[in-house]
Amino acid sequence: MHDHTPPARLPVPLSGRAYEVVVGDGLLARAGGLIAPALPARRVAIVSDASVAGLHLPTLEVGLREAGFEIRASLTVPPGEASKSFSQFGTLMEDLLAAGIDRQTAVVALGGGVVGDLAGYAAASALRGLPFVQIPTTLLAQVDSSVGGKTGINLRAGKNLAGAFHQPRIVLADTGVLSTLPSRELRAGYAEVAKHGLLQGALWDWCEANGAKAVAGDAAALRHAVLESCRLKAAVVAADEREESPEGGRALLNLGHTFGHAIEAECGYDGSLLHGEGVAIGLGLAARLSVILGLCEATLPERVEAHLSAVGLPARLSHLPRRFTLAALMARMRKDKKVRDGALRFVLLRGPGQAFTKDDVDPALVEALLRSEGAQG
């Protein structure tokens, strides 16, 4: 059943070019009419991954052709983080040019964050920049990676170390496609909604009351989660488009991520721990570190962990089946892109809606926290 509420349109006001995030159900089927006003011509090349293409590419192709679009190519990459590689990037660029694209041809990314990051980087680079459309098909991409213009691929030295800021002309977040998402992926994406809730305040109260409905697939709850996450992220990105503010701005979106990325990297990006699951544990740890530093009420970590557990996410390091060594986690955190001059930087909380960056956190306190949570060494 499609929800017939008209889609919500959320402007992202950037200096160069404002664009809209459109949130609603059944958007793929009328994608052409929605994206045409934002593009220079009705010509596109679609980039997807093999699993998403099987589910949603036919609907999108019909939705584009009905509005008179010419589809120069529908290209697919293998699913998974391994596709964010130089070799896949090179293949994609060659395929785009072989399809006869020109500067008026838009690249449409249909998929999760991997497809959006890879296709966006190709769009930023091919012919020195093509119009780009994001059609995120996972909750994680709808609430996080599709808004903000970050694109890129992974290098041996780490994730997202080659890339470009390349803002889309429009983002279509079709909440109907989330019904085909595996429940574990839906829950993992929800961790970023909870993060946005903790950053925003009122959204955290909504999460505690309604998050369980969202992860159970309730259409109205998912729509609200996506819309409010995009609203928060759009405001943050508009204030700090290129991540130039070290203290506020986009840096706050890293709440839970310094811990989360370290845990995720230790698990080896092999699918045993999803990004959102790492973030969930990171949110709990950030709340605990905030208590240790005397910043927030002692009850906040319990609230955060109770809610994440209630929606089926791992909320503590000890909830994972594997053990971590203290030295490995600390080394990962020191290598983080956000570290400046060796000091550990964390986004901390005085309470929901009161996040800030602190860049002189004593490593001994972080070590004591990780040890108390079961890290060995």
C-alpha cells in the first residue's frame, strides 16, 4: 500500500546552489517529474548495485522514461564496501564515458551509501563535474550520507581518503523502498536517527517514544525519522558546508563516531559489525565519557543504552561477540581524521540537544572507560 500523503520538500540552502530533499513514499515511480526541474536536460546515467538494481531499477527506469528521460546507461557495481575502490571508480568512469555522456547528463545514484559515495565521486570527476542526483535506498543513506555532498572512495590508508565535495541537484528519499531493507540494516540506519535525536533534543524524545515503531517498519514513523534527520543535517551542512569549523558545525555529526569508527575498523569492515552498530555503541560510550568528565547527568548513558537496546542495537562493547584490546582501539582513535596534534577529540553531551566538541580529552580517562567496558590490556 502506498501512502498518498504528498511528499515533504526540505530545502538545503547552500552558498553555491540550494537543493531540495524530497521525502515520501512511491517517489521512484514518478522520479522523472520530480528531478527534471533540477536538471539541465532529461538525460541520465544510473549507477546502482547488483542487489538494489534487482529490486528497484525497473521502477526507476519506468518513472524516468514516463517523463521523457533518455537513460544513456544503467550501470551496476558489486554490493558492499569493497566497491568504494580505485579500480571500481576507474571502471565506472570508463563505462560512463563509453555510454556517451556529456556535461548535461546527470548521474543518478540508486542505492545505499556505497553507491552514493562512489557515483558521487565519479560525477564530481567525469568531465570535471556532472549534475548528480541521490536516490538513497537504505535508511542509513536517507538520514545521513545522501545529504551533505561528501563523496569518495577508500584507500589502503583508510576509509574515504580520496573524494570531493559534490552537492546533488536533488535528493529523493523514497521511504517505500525501506520495506525491502533487511531488518538488521534498518536498525543499523536507525542509529544515525538516534544520533540526530541526541544532537537536536526534541527528536530524542520522539525517538524514545517512537523509535521502536520506525525499526518495525511503520511508514509514518519512518517518514518522520527521515524528514527530521534530514532537517537537522541540512541545517548543519548549510552552516558548515566544507567541514571548516573544528568545534561546531559538521564536527558535531561525529557524535559516537570516534569510538564507533575504531570498533568498526577493528572488526575489519567484513560485515560482522555494520557502521550503524558501531555508532550505536559509540553513542553509549560518548554518553559515559560525558559523565566521567562531569558534563551530564549520570542517568544519560542508561537512557541512551536502554533505548538502543530496545530497538535491537548493540549498546555496549560487551554486547559484541568479540573482544577488543585497549591498545588497538586507542591506536585507531589516534589515527582518526578528526584528531589534531595528537589530542583526542570527542563530541560530548551536556544532555540531549546540548552537544559540543572537546579536543583535549585525557587519553587515560578514555582508556579507563574502555577497560571498564571490557577492552583488554
